Amino acid sequence: MRTVLFVDDEPSIRNAIERMYLERDDVRCLFAASGQEGLDILAKEDVWVVVSDYLMPGMRGIEFLSKVRGVRPDTVRIMMTAYADLTIAIDAINKSEAYRFVTKPWNNKELMDTVDEALMRYQLIQSLATEDETVYFTLAQTVELKDPYTKGHCDRVAQYAVALAKAAGLSDEIVTDIKHGSWLHDCGKIGVPEGVLNFPGRLSEEDLETVQQHPRWGSDVARQARMSETVINIILYHHERVDGKGYPSGLVNGNIPIEARIVAIADVFDALYSDRPYRKAYDFDRVIEIMGEMTESHFDLQLMELFRPIAEGVRDNG
Ligand SMILES: [Fe+2]
């Protein structure tokens, strides 16, 4: 059960939060009046997310969260703090005692959204840590549900990327990781609101930035779930371009790990060769032409040469 523990020494605040969650039967809320009480609860309950007050008598919020980190490293930690203490709270986040912070007095929707995102993050980490292929695949399908026009996209990208990785002579172990990484490459989209993801027109600067967070968000989670470097690289770098104009890091040419260069080609090929919300699929010759024009700026030239016969195979098999 999705469980959140709120720790605050003030009863009025605990009551207000309890009332706020009355109608949410998908979340179980636990409350503690001090850090010590919070730790006692954590010792016996399966807590997904902790929201802690910053200034409390006895154990302070930062000390509490760092203890939480020690006993339950996967539990997602959120700090609540008065605006005046913000700089200290940010310091705590930088020391990574907390994943996010919420300022007091809080806005109900903002607090709930932050907690919901933290719950999602926890669930995602648990799924990725299973080392179970079927769980990865199910997860990829869940991401596709958020963005229905991409149905089947992850699986096709995996097929193309695996074929390309084999053609490039990579080892079986790496090829398997590339399959998993391809399925999961957009898992960070779980952290992007649906309204932004499915927005039909041109995105505002701010929304575009949110969408462009998905490689970082996803790779953070994959790292925390202790997935292989190959999988993490695919999630983090699949939007890089060889000319350095990609995101999030602006890496150039060979600095982009080969697994990410492979998936970038497979990802774009499938995007062009299938229907999208705003247009029909391009025909095969047009896809090859567009990708040819993009090669210098976006793709690894040698990998593109290896990909050509694979793409033709896709066309011929309908
Ligand atoms: Fe992506």
C-alpha cells in the first residue's frame, strides 16, 4: 500500500494534513510528532515516502532524514520548511538528505503533487530493482499508456536497437542491457504530467524544460535501483546529438556512449516510421532521406551505415 509518513511536532499541522488526505483512499497516511517517533514507525511499517518538518524540538528534520536514509535508503524523503529557512533546506537537498522540499504554509495541491510524484518514484525504483525482465516490459507499457500514440514504440525501438547492437559486434550481455534500456529509455516520462506530455500544440518554454527533464529523472531512478551502466546511459543520453546540441549534457560524437547512440537511431527511425498524434507515418524512402539529412548533426555515421540494411529488413517484413 502506498504509505506516507508525516513528521511534525505541531498537532494542528498533522490534523490539517490528515483532513487533506481524507478523500484519498489510495494513500495510507501515518503521523509522528517527533523524529524518534518517526523512526519507531519506520522500523515496523513499510513506508514509501517521508515528509518531515525542518524545525522540531529534539531531533531536527535534517538529522531525522539522514537517519531515515541510513535505515531505509529507498524511502523518498521530503522536507517541509518555513520560507525563512529555505536556504538551509536547499543545503539539505544538496547534501541529498531530501529529494524535494515544500514550503510552509503549504499549498494543498502542491504538497499532494509532490508526494504523488515521490510515491511514483518509489514504485519505479522498486520495479527496476527486481531484475525481472517482465517487470521492465510492463513498466514500459505503463509509460506508453501515458502517451497513447507511442503504443508499441518501446518494443520496436528495442528490436531495432538489438539488431544494430549485434551488427556493431557488441557482446551478448551488452545486447541484453540494450534491450532493457530501450524498453525503459523513456521511463522518466512517468515524472512528466500527462497534460504536458499529450499537449497537441507547441509547448511553452517551461513545459519543454519539464519534458526535457525525463532523461535525468529516469536515469536517477535507474541508478538508485542499481541498474547496469549500459541501461543508465541509454536512459540518460538517448536525446544527445553528435554535434553536441542534444540534451541533457550536450555530449559530442564518441563521448556519447555507444549504447545511447544506437538507441537514438532506433528511437528516431521508429518515430518517423509510425503514426504520431500530429501526422501520419512517413513512407520508407522519406524516412531514410530525413535520417540521412540528420546524420551529420544527430547520428553516428558508422552506426547509420550498419542500420541501413536493418531498416530495409523492417520495411520488407511489413
Ligand atoms: Fe525520450
